[in-house]
Amino acid sequence: MKRTTLSLAVALLSGTVVGQSVMAANNEPIQPIAPAKVSNPALVELGKKLYFDPRLSKSGFISCNSCHNLSMGGTDNIKTSIGHNWNEGPINAPTVLNSSLNVAQFWDGRAADLKAQAGGPIANPGEMGFSHTLAVNMLQTIPGYVAEFKKAFGTETVTIDEVTKAIAAFEETLVTPNSRFDKYLKGDKKAITKDELAGYKLFKDTGCVACHNGPAVGGNSFQKMGLVEAYKASSPAEGRSAVTGKDADRFNFKVPTLRNVEMTYPYFHDGAANTLPEAVDTMARIQLGKKFTADENAKVVAFLKTLTGDQPSFKLPVLPPSSDATPRPTPFEKK
């Protein structure tokens, strides 16, 4: 790196960096993703059903997969998600893929882990619009679920703790190994092209790796949005300060993973960048004080597309049917 770029990278890393060291043993700042290891298949299978079950919402219309669609890179590909009663959320839905590698969950890190995150949307009036009590009572009336909870936990009594633990167990399997760039890191130098490699060199030399490093190529620190140049967000979200109460954390957001980034548009916490070239241009300018040429931008984008890995592949779950005692959904209100 040039001296100025190195100094900037060091300054960026003085934020709340957690997790892996920046440089891997092979002297690269990015490490390959390891395949998921399942230790409790029954728990994962239960979590998969709960993830896809819209009955965890008040309307019976919204599931975890609604905003984190596993056919679309673990996102919904819209600026901000649509929740209960067609409520438009205040922030872009981050991808669930590789989310187990994050230092914390949500853009502001208010959930320590996937288990803590899983319960949030269910009880959020603007998202799934339900409550934990109603969700648990609903599940308890479905014999198929009662049997599966007993198989996974050894008890027929359903609790929200068990619900969120099961969903988290499933989400932990949603990793995307074997990207072309992972193959390159493992020694297959033909896995990426000359332009893609040039893009990776630019990614390193300009300081992008100061924040986007480790197996997830991000997700392991909180950084200010608009470090060199102020960023005018279209979202009211204040970032990490909403959690810590510290003004110094205002507009600090969790650095997003760049894994599968070609699939997770639009970009940034406010979903303001519709394309990768636009996102690369903006981030270089406001975070690094760098203006890429069109050729440089294209090469960085080409590199980023090599980070797309194997997408989760599984048989869609058949959800256990409701019983006569299962409460029926409350439809959206007409506007």
C-alpha cells in the first residue's frame, strides 16, 4: 500500500474491530468460508420449517424468508422491506447468508447473535406484527410442531427460547463456500481472471480490506458511514448510537459482508445504491477519498462477483397443518 492509504486503513481499523486478525496465515486479508457442520439435524430441520412458516406473523402472510429470501441472496432486493399492514421499514434488510460470521446482528448490532435476532421481527409491529406469546400459543396448537419440538428439545412445551434457538440453528447452516475467489485462495490461480485479480489488488491497495476482511469479507466491525466525505442517508437510522447511547457512535453501522454481493442489491443501510458500480464509486469516495476510473471500478466489481459462493440447497419443508384450535390469521388492514 502507499503510505497515505496505509495510514487511512489503520485509522479505519481503530474502530470496533472484532474477530479474526486482518491478515490470514497466507498473507491475504480474506479467508475461505468453511462448509456448515450440522450437529443436530432435528433442530436444524425444525428451524427450517419455522423460517419458512408465515404463521409466525399476525397476518399469516410474512415469514423470515419474506425479507431474507433464500432464492435471492438471502435478501428481498428492495430498498426497505415491507412488513405488517404494508408498513415500509426504515432500513435495508441485510442478507442472512453467512450471517453467523457477523460480530452482531442488525445494522446497529443490537442483537448479540442469531438467536437474539430471530425473535425481533416476530414481535415487531412493523414487521411480522405478532407477539412472542401469541406465536408460542399458535405453535402449541399444531400437533406436528409439538412432536418436532419434542424430538429436538426433549419436551412438548414450546417456548420462544426454543423457537429462536431452532431458527438460529438453521440460519447457521446458510453459509456459501466454494466461491471462485475461495478456490483462488486455496491455490487454484486459474479460478479468477486477470481483470478480477487486478480488481482484488485495487481492493487491497486502496484500503477496502481495512473494513472488508475475514471469511465474510466484512461483518466483523462497526464503522462510520461517511468517513472522508459526509453521507446523506435517505433513512432515519442513526446506527450504533441507538444501542450504545454514545454520540460518537452516531452513523456507525456494521460493515456488511461482501459475500454474494452481486445478489444482495440494493446496497447500504438505506438501500440507496442500486448497482455495484454505484456502490463501489460511493464507498471509494466517502470512505477512502478515492475516485476510481471507469476501468478501475469495473475491475473491482469484477472481483466482487467472484465472491458468490454455493447457495444453500435443500428440500423445501412441508409445514405441519394447523389444527382446528389454531388461531386464524388477521388480514392486513385495507388502506
